[in-house]
Amino acid sequence: QSMDSTLHYIHNDSDLSTNSSFSPEEERKSKVQDVVPQALLDQYLSMTDPSRAQTVDTEIAKHCAYSLPGVALTLGRQNWHCLKDTYETLASDMQWKVRRTLAFSIHELAVILGDQLTAGDLVPVFNGFLKDLDEVRIGVLKHLHDFLKLLHVDKRREYLYQLQEFLVTDNSRNWRFRAELAEQLILLLDLYSARDIYDYLRPIAFRLCADKVSSVRWISYKLVSEMVKKLYMASTPTFVVDLMNELVEKFCKCHKWSGRQTFVFICQTISEDDCLPMDQFA
């Protein structure tokens, strides 16, 4: 009965959420739930109050952000309305450590909330994190596949245009960022079509193969070999043929020895991982 009444209340209150001029009474009601003692939840929500954070403990907002997925899981997605404002407050906190904490857990929260709430409430926050400091962006990047796989196909395709932005970092010596990108792209191959892989992921993979840091290059060889495998299995054979021709042109015939060495390493990886039948490889 209490669950039904809560759901009934949320259904009736959904129209209010579009109205930014809540009265204090409506504001208080929007935070009401019956899973945990209300006083406990109120105490938690009050931790994001700026005056409290500055006078009590500067780290309190970070702890609050760290606990938020656990609180959301406990309350359930039907009570997300209780946490939504707090989450948005934390997502725009001045301290990058707070935003970083949320960036590392946004994929977990997406699982808890489901696709509808994720699309409406988490995607805008996710987009903000993509443009944040590297310390925050790395949290999003490390779980890029985990988050994007939860989105609708059309929404997921929108991020194809933004993937190359991960090649640019605040500090060019931050090679681990590019290594993580290569790792995530290997996972992302399963989420996109052969044409999308060829048009959007291939240019990024080729740039990573020519990276100055060998650790990045080694992961990129694996990325290219997996790309060859995926495109070979696609219904359109032209993509894999074009990709292999480009490998020959770009690396095998490169005037720098490092480019030609890259070609050999990519061939080695393709061969070891059985990405192509041997006659096709030959």
C-alpha cells in the first residue's frame, strides 16, 4: 500500500517538477519517501548546503558524492526525485574532487535509475563532465563503454562526434589518458555499426598508433586488429579492404622507420589473434 501511494504521489508530482517555482511546502514534499527514516534522508540532503560545507568540513561534499549511488540504490528509482536536486548541486560543485567522484560513479547510477531517468537527468551531467578538467574527464572515460551501452542507439551515436576530443588533454604528457581511450575504443567496437567504426573510430585508432608513447601504441595495435576482425565479419566487405589498404599506405610505405615498424606489429597482432583468415591476410 505504501509503495502504491508513493508511486501515485510521484505520478501526481511529476508535473510539478517542470515548474521551477516550487513553494516551500511543495519543495519539502518532493523530498518525502518511506524507505528510510525521513530525518535521516533530510540530514544527508542538508550536507550539500554551502554554509554547512564551509563551516563543518570542506570534505563533506566529497563524502556525500561518494555515498550518493548507495543512497539512490537504497531509495530505489521511484524515489529519485528526492535526490535529483542534490545530485545536480554536487555535479556543479566548485571542488573538482567532488565532480570527479560523481564522474567515476555515473555509470553505476545509470544502472540504478534505468534508461528513461538516465536520458533525462544523467546525460546532461555526463555531457558537462566531458568538457571538465582532465581529473574529472578521466572518470567518465574509464567507464565510457559502461555508460554508453545503457543509452538508446540514437543517443549513443551522438557521442561518436565527441570521441576525438579525448585525444586533447590539458597536459600533453598525460599519456595514460590516451591509453585509456584506446582500451575503451576496443570495448566500444561492439556498440557501433561497421560504417560508424570505419568513419569515426578508425581515424582515432590510426592517430593512437602513431603516439609518442609506446604503451599507448601497443594498446592501439590491439585496437586496430580488433577493428579488422569486426569489419571482416560485417556484411559489407569493402570496409575491411579499405582499412587494410590504408594500413599499407599509411604505415607499410611510411618514410619513417617507426611507421613501418608499426605495420609489422599490427600484422603480428592480427595474426596472433586470428582476426583474418590466412588467405585474406596474405
